[in-house]
Amino acid sequence: MRTRQYILEAAERMLQSKGLARLTNKEIAKAAGCAEGTLYNHFETKEDLILSAIEEHLPDFLVVVQDDRIGHGSLEANVQDIAQAAIRYYRKLVPLATSLFADMELMARFRHWMQEQQAGPLNLYEQVAGYIEAEQRLGRLNPAIQPFNFAALLLGACFQYVFVQYFQGQDPFPVSEQAYVAGLVLTLMMGGAPQAQASEQ
């Protein structure tokens, strides 16, 4: 399993520096410190490796959206943790996703894989929306808001934050990541506070 992980990590590094079109299995194997034949023991093709790398990081995000958070701790802090996890996930995803968009055949394979696995970006939205809905049932969030829309606004802003940084090659934002997340969540929470609290403010 460690060899497989080394290969995935090496592929991600090489993708960011060379891109998919110019990347070879030989280069990936060398960066991973293994023989090229070992790579084929774990992945049939370079494309399979890319798809596996995309799938690899999703569990790290889902761990943050666990049921044991529901009703516990500060709701604002919980949503901030989700946003930070989303940013970490998108930082891994964006370089890999650009490889997909650069190769329409690979993109078609990935779409087929998503259909077979019932996977895809909307799964993240549904996970976050499920958490938000559970907090609503406990009275910790305004029942008038739409959980899926809340999730879309949160995750969309996190993705855009990463995309702009990746696109420009630097951090163009006037605030730190922590301040960005805090401000984003505060803005969402002000609109989603229980009605009694909102009227008091």
C-alpha cells in the first residue's frame, strides 16, 4: 500500500510541474522511487492513475463532515472546519482536474467512472447539506434557509478561492486564508441564524 501511495503522490507532483500531456509513466515511476513495471502492478494506465489520485483525497474531506459534529461545539467553528477541509481538498483537486479538461477522452472516462460509482462534485454538496439540515432540526440554524444552497455557497467560495490562487500563481487575496474562511462563514451564518437571534440583532 505504501508503494501505491508513493506513486500517487509522485504523479500529483509531476502533474503540477509538467502537465498530463508531457508526463510519462517512466517519469512517474522514477519520482516515486520504483520500477516502471511496479507502477503497472497498481495502475493499468496513466489515466487510471490520475482518476485514482482524484478519488484518493475525497475521504479526507468527508471525515470532517461526520455525524458526531451534529449538535456539538460551535456551529460557526464546525462550518469553518468544513470550509478549511474543502480548501485543502480543492488544492489537491484543481491541478488534477485541469488535466481532465485538457484531455476530452480522459474527461469522458472520468464522467463514466462517476456515473458507475455514483460519485462526483455534488456528493460533497450533499454531505454538507445533510449536516446543515441536521443542525436545522436541532434549532441551531434558521429553518428557512435551503441546506443545499448553503452548501453550494460555502463550497463554491472555497473552490473559487483555490482556483484564483492556482490560476494567478500567487495569492491575490487581501486577507489570509483563515480570515477569508472566517469572513465567509460569518456572512453565511448571519443569513442562517435562527430567527429569534436574527431579530434580536
